[in-house]
Amino acid sequence: MNAIKGAKIARYAGALRALKEEDRLRGLKARAGVDFTSNDYLALASAPRMKQVVSAALEAGTPIGAGGSRLLRGNCEEHEQLEAYAAKFFGAEAALFFGGGYVANFAVLSTVPQRGDLLVLDSLVHASIHEGARAGRADVRITAHNDPQSVESSIRDWRAEGGMGRVWIVAESLYSMDGDFAPLEDLVAIADRHDAFLMVDEAHATGVYGEQGRGLTAAYEGRENLLVLHTCGKALGASGALVTASGVLRDFMINRCRPFIFATAPSPLMAVAVREALAILQEEPERQRNLADLVTFTHREMDVRGLRSPQHSQIVPYIVGDNAHAMRLASSLQARGFDVRGIRPPTVPPGTARLRISLTLNVGEDDVRAMLDALVEETRGEIQ
């Protein structure tokens, strides 16, 4: 019996051994040390206002769980209040609340683009976007990263091959592993020229960029051909995701989007927390300014130490290259009390294993100096 049981799981054990040999085996690790890893950019996850509003909602009778899908009894007042508030805040016609950014991307891309349409994806978009595109019915083309000409060429080639449907251009406004920004102005212009839709994942920009943290798409919100995802589990300090779009697309998702229709609705308490986070963005603008100052300070301190910083956002990649080397370096920094994590393929392209240093208001300038000094010491003068 034990031999039979072992045979059943042998393929999985073999896959894990292969990952270990390639220095790509992952495991869970409890949070510890000074936070240079989380996406809690504005330190809202533990903010007193967030705790107080959730506590008050509980006392007022808001349920912990929704108890069903939104199309059944799970459609709570808190969900609808958040969606109305978010649509107004972001300047969109409508908003729809999902349980998380991954499921929201997957849901939209596997539902809204139709058979005969074309999805044009930047090569470095999040895994959830690739998976949603793979599960959907539209044709898919992958373009060179942040290359508008590659996007334009992909559309023209598809049309020349007989493609007749609608084009969907998909990008992140701020890329999570490289910390670089999408050429949004160019992508909007391309979408207009080709009568296409533009979908932008603002996961790492919402709360951090744009007036009052409305994101990098703020200037374009309200356009009929724009669909935007605002993750609620990063700078907003809660969980879930808001998709802003036209009212027609919102209604279409409610009626056709299986991950929305057949899933238990997000906790009403999270809807309360997200709405409070949006209010904080408007009422405490110093959080956004303070983070911007910390980002500027960090990149200046890196320059002083001879550490190359190719981008200038709150996401700072330190490219190592080798998988094992990147993980050893991360472990060394963790041993010194800094929670810095190594990132390996397939999350990033082969040969670009790195430290992903995340800047948040959970740290101060002294923490940054100490971490950078430790990085210089641990790399023994290796300049990246």
C-alpha cells in the first residue's frame, strides 16, 4: 500500500527535486525584520483609522462574511457603497469589487474580450493577466516590454492576417518586478487609432501616483474604451480589487463573469476598509508626499554608494542574475534584520534573479541607510 501511495505522488516529488536543483524551490517564511518587502506602500494596513472603521462596522452589525455570491444574498450594502464611492473617486462611470487582483484580472480577460478579438499583452504583465488571456477566447500576441512600436506592429500584423475583431491592449502602469512605468500616453493614442480597448493594471500605482493617489490612468478615466484595475491589497492596505469601467461593461461582467457570479462575495468588512482607505488618500495627502520623498532619498543614497538604480519608483530591483546567489544575498540581509526577498524565474526572466526592494512608510530614512550599507557590505563592492 505504501509503495502504491508513493507512486501516486512520485511525479510531484520529482518536480520539487528539479526545482531545488535549479535553486527555484519556494517555501513559506514568516514575516520578520524591517519591512523592505511588502506592498503596504502607505502603511495603511495597520493604520489606526483603518482599525477603527472596521471595529465600528462590526459594532454596528456589519457581517464578517457575505454569506453568498453577489447575485444571491451576498450583495451587501457595503459593497454597493464602496463601488459608488470608488467610481466617483476615480472618475469612472462604474466600478465592480472583486475578491483580489489576481481573480479580477483573470475574470475580466477570460470574459470580456470575445472570440475573434485580439489581446495584445506586454511581455512583463502579471501572471494573472497571462492566465486570464490563456483561459479566454481571444487571440493573444505578446509584445516587447514597454515598446509602443511592438504593440502597433502586432495589431497591424493581426489585421493583415485577417483579424476582424476588437483589439484589447493590456499593460501595467507600474511593473511590479522592474519598477518601471508604462508609456500610457502612447498606448492611449494607439488604442484610439485602432478603435481598441485599453486595460491597465494599476496594482502598484493606485494610492502612490496621480492626484490624491488616483493612479497613473487618472487623466484618462471615464473613457469608454478604458478599463482599469485598482488593487486594494497594496497601497490601500486592505484586500480585494476594484475594476473601473463603463456601466455597460460592468453589467456585462455581472452577467457573464463566472469568477464573479459563482464566488462568495468579498467580506463586507473589506469593503468598509477599502472605502476608508480611499477617504484617507483624500484627507491625508502627506502619506503620498512622504513616500515620494522616501523614494527620492533612497535613490539618492543608492547613487552615493555606487548602486545602480535603473528606475525611480518605490519598487527597486537589484539585479543579481544567478538564482542561488540572489537567494544567498537575501538570506544574508534577513540575518541582519532586513526583510528583503529574492525573486527568481519564472516570476522574472531567466538570468535576472534579483532582490526586490520595496519602499513603504513602514520604514524611515535611517532604516534605508542601514539596509543599503548592509547591501554594500554583503556584495563586497559588487556594483549592479
